[in-house]
Amino acid sequence: MNKRAAMGATVAVLLLVVLTVSIYETQWDDYMTNDSPENIPFVDDVDDEDNLDESSLNYALFEDYGPLLLVLAILMFGAMIGGVCIAREEVEQDDTN
């Protein structure tokens, strides 16, 4: 295994560990207790003091699931960069004829 593949495997394992910790640390109980859909307020999410309402979709997305979304964003960005690098990689051919 060359140095480049070892570095890629190390980064992949590190991202997997961070993703696992993010999923484990997310508070799932508040969102998994309801058996039926609930209304999510989309209007008047901010009060007079510019505080975001805790029952809004924006608060749930960025405050509760923020670490998980950050890890997924980094993972998707890495996959995109990896795809570009693989597409640009030159194929070595043996021309000893």
C-alpha cells in the first residue's frame, strides 16, 4: 500500500469515527416520540429579541443537527474532490513494444 492510499484510508476512518460520534451525540428522543405529523411553524420564527423559536424547523436543523450536518457536508465535499482527482488521474501504460 502506498503512502497516498494509507493517507486516504486514515482520513476515511477518521471521518467515520467523527460521523459515528455525531450520530451518537444527537438528541434523537425529542424527534422520535410522535406517531403522527406535527405542524412546524414557518412564520414568525423570530421573537422581539431576535431569538429563534425552539420549535421552528430552522432551530431544529442547525442547532440540534448541526454537528451531524457539518460532518456530512465535509464527507460530501471530500467525495466530490475525490471524484475529480480520480477522473483526472493519468493511467500509466507500458509502451515497451
